[in-house]
Amino acid sequence: MSDFRQPGPPGRRRLDCVTPQTVRTTEHADAPEDVRYEAVRSRDARFDGAFFFAVETTGIYCRPSCPAVTPKRRNVRFFATAAAAQGSGFRACRRCRPDAVPGSADWNVRADVVGRAMRLIGDGVVDREGVAGLAVRLGYSARQVQRQLTAEVGAGPVALARAQRAHTARVLLQTTGLPVTEIAFASGFASVRQFNDTIRAVYAATPSELRAAAPARDRAARRAATPSAGVPLRLAHRGPYQPGPVFDLLQREAVAGVEEVSGERGRRVYRRTLRLPYGTGIVAVQERPGRPGGPGGPGSGGGGWLEARLHLTDLRDLTTSVQRLRRLFDLDADPYAVDERLGADPRLAPLVAARPGLRSPGTADPGELAVRALVGRAEAERLVQRYGKALDAPCGTLTHLFPEPAVLAAAVPEGTPGALAAALADGTVRLDPGADRDDAERALLAVPGLDARTVAVVRTRALGDPDVAPPGAAVPDTWRPWRSYALNHLRAAGEWENDR
């Protein structure tokens, strides 16, 4: 999860002919590391999260855009994940804070076991269910999962979860006044000793020293914080971001009692309730004006962030809730790869130029999204009022959680909504972050009365598939693997409805 601003490259040349996609697709054995070193030398923030580099002479690992003096090539090692760097004995740079970068776009795009595993680990499954639980969800043995993750990303599930816990702990240490002991368990550590040892290993500092080293902004926020103020976060993204269309969609779809969007366009605030593994939550995310230009253009700096604030009944849900928000707002996407492909199409080129970094929004609750896609907004509001769980402490217009599938299955047993709720409740339809998208689509199509168009919406939004086209739509294959994004460009321009 990411909470802090990505610093822009300080006046160095950018690799305009190279994108993070190049790093992943180059076939020559030496070329990827050469490209990565050029990204480091250029301090190119487009690569933040795509890989990490470590300096053997200092024992520190960084993000590619780190503003420190560029190390010599012979002293640099590259890693796919922060966990892999930590596992090799490197500590996080205190200057660039590499743990705060957006997640790799690969994990949300890939449908294989590694991509599914990374999404589940991000959702906190290893912390809650252990490696055995992760393996069961993936349908592989624990040994196979360990082997595949180590081969692909340089770290196993335990190490990946440990790196995530360390980042959660740093956020809580530097932005809240919670006692260290509470933070240890809220971050997912089994003991205070394990917490202390991990913080020292990752950050080369004690928890108290890490708290004292917080940036001035975070120290001021911590002093002003109250128990009811929630956890302030900066949800980082790479590249340009178009918040307007995302907030427009959320405003059109907002279900009373569960969601609300308030404020003037450009400064709106989206708020909603969350059902989480250990408790409930309320989140507020602020719309920030989009940054003009792409790489090398006006205002480009490699990325930005959305301001958010989380109110949780149990802080152990922090990691999970942030990952779900990142999926909702599509913050881990690689806009450079998307815009490069779609911008080559004559029809889409002017739309991409007008809205660089347009995202494909997901959802904070896949099961909820599936039901809402089927029944529509008005019926969803009726279901919330009749069967939704009332919050113990309502917050303004936010009064309920969306009904759980099991509750809906019992209350509305007849018809397609009841059949879908029952399939979600008994696991016949799986829409969690580790679900196989093809299996989920087949299971959805087997639900009596559920049509292919609704299933396409669920696959796009609930399963985060970037390459979905509605059935029967005249969508060219040249838009692959980003057809979901292409259709969002057409919708934003008001052209898609005319195509139907």
C-alpha cells in the first residue's frame, strides 16, 4: 500500500523511448538491467514500483527516482519487490521511502497464479490465514506457491507479507499517536518482539526512532490527531491520473446509506462504508485536479496521490482496506503502457491525448458490485435499507453496510438476485482478489438469469480485468490488452453509447 507523495525527478533527462513495459518485455538477458540502470541514472519516476535497486556499498535499497547521488553500475543490484531487497539484507532508504510507491501494475493485470497470489497477499490473506490458506485459495500446494513466487519476484509469501506489515507499521508510527504496542498488533505482527526486530531490519531504526524521523507534515498531523480523526493517507499513483471521470462514475452509482459524493466538481469527497475481515470502516477520499501532460510534458513528475482518511473499528484492517481502495481507484495501473498502446489507434489517439492516465475503476467489495450490477441503483438502495447492517455509529448519511450475500440469499431466495447471492455465499462464485477470472466468468454465466453483459461488467469492475469488451461489441483486437480502458475513453468522450 502507498501513502506518501512520489518525489519528482529533479531536472534530469527522462527515458522517453523507454517505459516500464519495456523492462518487462525486453528479451535480451542483459538489456533489462541496462534499461533499469538508465532509469535509475535518469531518476525516472515512471519506473517506481516496477522494480527496486540496492547499493551494495551502503546496504540501502531505493526506488528508481531516488534523488540521492546515482551509484556506480557495478555496485547496483535490482529486485522485483521490496521484500526481495529486504531478504537480501538491504534496508529501506530514508530519503525516497521505496515502500511508499504504487504497486506493480503486473499483479493486477496478470491472471496466472503469481498475479493472483500477489493480489491475495496484498489483501492480507497471509496475515489472516497463513501460507496454507493462501495455497488453498490458489488451488496449489504451499511448496508450489513458495517456489513460483520466489522464482518470479525473489521472495516467498511470508517475506512479502512481512514487508507489507513493516510498511503498515511505518504509516501508523508516523501518522498516529497510537502506542507502539498497539501498532505492533494492528500491523499484523504476532508479537512486539517480532515487530521490533522487523522494524530494525527493514528501516535500521527502532520504532521510536522511526516515529521521530517522520516528515514535518506527518508530525504535525500526528499532533493534531484525535482518536476519532482516523488514519490520514496519501494513496500514491504513477503517471498522470484523471480523477474527474472516476468521481463522476462513483457519484452516478452512489447507493444511499453506503456511499456519498459531496462537494463541487474538482474538489469532491467520496465517502463509503467498508465491511472488513476484523471489523468495519468508513473512508473518505478527496478528488484532486488532474496533472496535465504525460512523460516529459508540463506538470509531469512521475505521479501523484489521492488524499484519504480511514476510520476503522479494528486497525488490523488497515492494509486490507487500503488495498481495496487502490483497486477501486485503479491506482496501481501503468498509464504509460495503456496510453502507448491505445494512443496508436487513430480513433482513440485524440481521446488519449485529451485524457492521459484515464483509469478503469474497480470496486471496494466485489460481491456488492456483482449484486449492484444486476439489480441497479434503486433496488440496491432498497436492499440496503431492508437488509443492510446498521453501523453502530452512523456518520452523516452513511448508516449501513451493504447486505452480505448470505443475508440476501436468505431474505430474497427467489429469482436471479437470490441465485447470485446464494452462489456468492456458498463459494460457487468467487470474486476475491485471487479468483481465477475465467472460472469466475463461467460460474457467473451458470447463475440462472444472469446475462453476459452483466457478467462483463462484473469481470471488469469486481475482478479488475483490464481487457474486457461487452458481448457483441465491435471492439478491435488492436486495443488488447487494454480494452476496458479503451471503452472508458469512449464513454468519457460520450461516444460509446452511440456505438451500441
